[in-house]
Amino acid sequence: MNRIDRNKLNTMILDAAIEVHKFLGPGLPESVYKACFIKELSLREIPYRLDVPYTISYKGSAFKNELKMEILVAEEVVIKIVADDNTIQSSQLGYLNTALRFTDKKTAILINFNFTKLIDGFKRITKEF
């Protein structure tokens, strides 16, 4: 996928998240946002997979199914949904950075639905080359 297509996909993901946030607002459990976000992806015919495992290699050994990408959109973008207290925590970003580091994916997005303005809880990370 080229950069322009990836940017379009990122915009589609943001638009889907905004739609969910407009309807629900902040303050609900993470599981509700995740279910509604997945529904919105389906309605927009954006392909996704849930809990996609990936392999970690360490000193010649491969550890399969130890870590999972919460949502993988269009086989390109790793998504993590949270609903924390108006903060983006380093552990959440660490989760995404790890997924980027050990996979061939180039983009990850953290969506924290607990912000009053969703854009403040939307953080895109790109793999450094």
C-alpha cells in the first residue's frame, strides 16, 4: 500500500471513530467503544480482523501467539481502543510500537474515546525506517 492509500485509510478510520464518539460521547467502558467501532467499520465496508497474533523472535526461538494486535484494519493498520482518563499512556503507545516493531505493519493508531474531543485521543504512530 502506498502512502496516499495509507493516508486515505487512516482518514477512514478516524471518520469511523468520530461517528462512534459523536453518538456515544465519553465515559463508557472500552468494550462498548470497541464493539461500536467494529460495527462502524462493518457498515463502511472497511475490512478488519480481531486479535491477530504475531510472532516474536528471540535468540533463534520464535514465540507464536504470545502477542496479538487488537484490531487489524485492511491488513495494514494496527488499532488499539481505550477509554482511559483523558490521557494517552506510554504503555498504550508501547503496545502499538511493539506490534509495529515485530510485524511488517507501518501504521498503528491509538483511539482513546474518553476525551471530550476525540481528536485529542487519536494518536497515529508510524514505523521508523
